[in-house]
Amino acid sequence: MTTSQLACTFAALALFDDDVPVNAENIQKILKAANIKVESYWPGLFASLIKDKSVGELITGACKGGGGAPSAGGAAGAGDTAGEKKVEQKEEEEEEE
């Protein structure tokens, strides 16, 4: 992420946290007050993104989409445990002989 993207992200989060409308004008006001210079198109891009989806949806939706991997990893882990038990049993049998 560039400095401009981070600045606009933090400005949008600050506006959202204070229940102020997240729009290009308000993002630009926060950036100006913080003496942060960004390219003129960034506040508008962030405002249009947030117009389509609210900040709350973007925050809660950020955790979605990776649900399949943990379940697959969990199944593989369970299979490994069973395999480890078989190896341990074979080692114990060899030690007894």
C-alpha cells in the first residue's frame, strides 16, 4: 500500500468512527488538517468504494473468503495423527522384539 492509500484509509476509518459521512470532501478535510498530501484522485476513489459498500461491510467482509483452507488443514492434521500412531506402534513392536 502506498502512503496515499494508507492516509485515505485512516481518514475513512476516522470518519466512520465519528459517525461522519465518509465522502471525498470529508476525507480531503482530514488529510488537509493532518498536513498530508495525496494525489487528488485518492479521496474520490475511496469515497466511491465506500458508496458501494459501507465501511462496516468492508471491515467485516475482510475476514471472509478463506474459510476452506482451515478445514482442509484440520483434516490433514487429523490424518497425520493417525499415521503417527501407526509409526509409534511399529516402533514399540520393534523395541519389544
